[in-house]
Amino acid sequence: MNGIAVERSDLTDRLARLALYRWWRRSVVAPVDHESVIARIVEESGWSPRYAFMTMMSAGIAVLGLLLSSPAVVIGAMLISPLMNPILGFGFSLALFDFRELRRSLKALALGAIVAVLFTALIVTISPLQAPTAEIVARTRPNLFDLAVALFAALAGSFAIIRGRGETIVGVAIATALMPPLAVVGYGIATRNMPVAAGAFALFVTNFITIALSATAMARFYGFGHHLSRRQSWMQTIVLLLVFVAMAIPLGISLNRIGREAVAVSQARSLLTARFSDEARVTQVDLDFTADPLVVRAVVITPRGKMQQTPMIQAALMETLGRPLRLDLDQILLEPGAGALDAQREELRQAADTPSPEAQRMTSLVKMIALVTGIAADDVTIDRDHRRATASAAALPGATVATYRTLEARSAAETEGWSVVIVPPQGPLPEIAFADNVDALDGTARSAVATSIWAARRWNIPALGVPGLPAGAAPATPNLTERRALAIATMIRGQGIKPVPAPPAGQRFALVTGVTAIAQ
């Protein structure tokens, strides 16, 4: 009897599975026009001039939105982004085991990503705005939530393509997960900030893989690739699971780190609030987790009678957070009897007139750079995250390019922990002089060449014209003029500047920055 019951149970399960299968084939797979969907995906997933142009325009708008820290502009860039097409082509080709289409779509995506990165790097290079914004920083630390965003966008995009509903809108969602990270990669390359570029590239790769594999899963659900063998189907399932798990582990670690940092900030604020009376107000709590030891900066407005000793607060924070730290605590004292309105006024006055020590150092730095460059303090660009100050100097009477280089060196020497970049106004480069019948660079000549290289970098000039430099390969027996030019070219090339030929100019001459020299 037991054997008969087991057989009936197995038969019931088989019939149930068969009924479910029939429902799936009838209600899910049958309404889909598989051939037209595949034809549309194949048509739009390859490389084309239109695809390249729209990618560049989308990337350009995205990077401008990032530099301006404008979410609206960033979202606007997504309306014209074509990145959804090759990624969905990649995902569907995996579902069909169509390796020819897989290579084609992957090539289109790779070329589009390269074009986007190079175009955004060019825009950032020539842009006066290069300081990292909140929109840029937000795309340098991928976590598990980013994986979820890409997953939901991919499922929506695949559904829209298969059922022919709202492709444009979900295309925006998918592009939101892809184009801004690519723009940040270009930003990081242009500003030579490799951690930013690496973090954004990791986010792009995470989103790309998530979208592609989600598209594969959705395609199989709607019956694409049903002709595959059981072995191929199981292989796809195992690969999808393994890739998702492999991505989820590092992203989960990143999310855990971000969560721990947020908890630490909350704990620090709670401790400061508890240590001071209810009449006090904690107006600022910043933790620098990159510093060793951890740096906690805080500003508290408190009645004079409730003033606390900084070492005691620091010891309590160390015990609460469980790690060594340094506390920079500013206590703004109120007179007895001051109410909430007085505290609010003091907070506003403190923000304007009594900045934190770091803000005071930054203000002094800006004033000093503005003074030596002859510009207004508002024209000095400050990059707080990378501790870099940049200023385009005004034309000072009697100042040469060498003068501005000296001003930059002195300013950097007086600002510990900060790098200073002064861009000189366009002007003639210093003269390089050789003694009679001498082809070697002496100390003065080397300094002139070094100043010319410095100016070329500040002006974003990739090449310098060297008078007398032979075109093509160096002759076997160069004359005196050519030997001098070759010595200068060697020094320029060693500093990453391209030497190009310019007309000979005797034994006293300056390097050439004109377009003609660069084009030769």
C-alpha cells in the first residue's frame, strides 16, 4: 500500500508540474513574439556612428551635471543614452548561447565606454570646474544597494523590451546606473585621481554585469533559448548564481563599512549631546576615516557654565568608538541666561565669523594665493578632499613665466599639507642660451627648459616646438644646432611633453607653444 501511495504522489507531482509548465507556455511564453524581439535587439545592439554620437552627447551632459552637482542635469543626460541596447543584446545572447551576437554587443559596449570616458576626460581637462562634488563622490564607493538598483533597472528594461512597453523610460533607469560612473571614470583620469576612477569603474562593472545577467534570466523566463539542452540550462543557472554571489560579497563588505562609519558618526554625536546639557547644540560632527588615527571634528554651542574639557571628551569618544582618535573640538560659549534664539544667532555668527581651525587655515590659504596671483579670493578653486588649491594668475607688471613658477613654489612651501597650482597668463617662454660651440645645457639653460615644461603643463599644452630639431629620425652626424635641439628634446620628453620640430633660431631662443609647432 505504501508503494502505491508513493507512486500516486509522484504522479500527482508530475501532473502538477506539467500543468504549471502548460500554464507557463500558454500565458507567459506564447504572447511574446520572439523573432521580432530578437530582431529589434540585434538591430540596435551593435556599433554605429549614431550610437557613438549619442553616447558622447550623453556622457558630455552627464559629466557637466556631475561637475555642477546637479541631479536634474545628470538625469537629463540619461534620456539620450543608448547604453541599454548593447547590454541587453549581451544578456539575450547569453540566454540563446549566440556567441557571435555576444561578441558583437560586447564590442559595441566596450567601444562606447571608451568613447564616453575619453570624451568626459577631455571636457574635465578644459573645464574650470574640477573640484569633486557630492554627485561625483557618491559614485566612487559601490555597495550592495547599487547592485539592487542595477538589478531592478535590468528586470524592468528586459520586461519592456520583451513586452514592447516603455522602453525609453526604463532605458533611462539603466543608463542612470551606467553613464554617470563612466563619466566619473573620465573625471578621475583627467584629474589624475586614480582612487576615484577605480571606484567608479568598479561601480560600472558591477552594474553592467548585474544588468546583463538579469536580462539573461528574464529572457529565459520568457522562453528565449528554450531549445537549449538541460545541461546548457543548468550551466547558465550555475554561472548566474556564482557571478551574483561573487559580486555580492565585496559589495556587502563595502556596505558594511559604510554602515559602520554611519554608526560611528551617530555614536559621536550622541555622546557629545549627552556630555553637554540640553541647552547646548551640536552644530557639526565630521569624522575623517582615512586619517590614522581617526580625526573627529566637532562644533558645540553651549552655555559658559557647561563648558567641557576636550581631553575628557576625547577619552570618552575613544572608549565609545573603540579606536584611537584625535578630537578637534570648538566650543562656542553663550552667556548665562541666553535662550534658543540667542543660540541660533550665535550659530549663524559662528558659521560666518568663527570657522573651525581647518576652515581658518583654508581661508588664510585662499587669501595668500589671491594676494600673490593678483586675483579675487572667490576666483581661487579649492579641492578640499585632495587638499589642492588652483588659481589662474592675473598679468602682473614685469612678471615672467619664471616669476609665476617661483610664486607657486613659495606658496606651496608656506601651506603644509596642501598642493598649490598657479596657472600663469599666456606669455613668452624663457630664453635658452648656449655658449659658443657648446651643445650641452648648463644650469641656467636647464632651469629655462624646466620652466617651459612647467608652463606647458599649466596651460595643458601637450607639445613644445624645439628650434632646430630634426624631423623624423636623428641624423647620423648632427650639426651643432641639431645637437642642441636634441639635448632639449631629451629633457622635454623625459617630463612627458612631446618635442616637435620648429625653425632654427641661433644659439639663443625660446621654445615654441604655437599651434604650428604642435601640428608639425
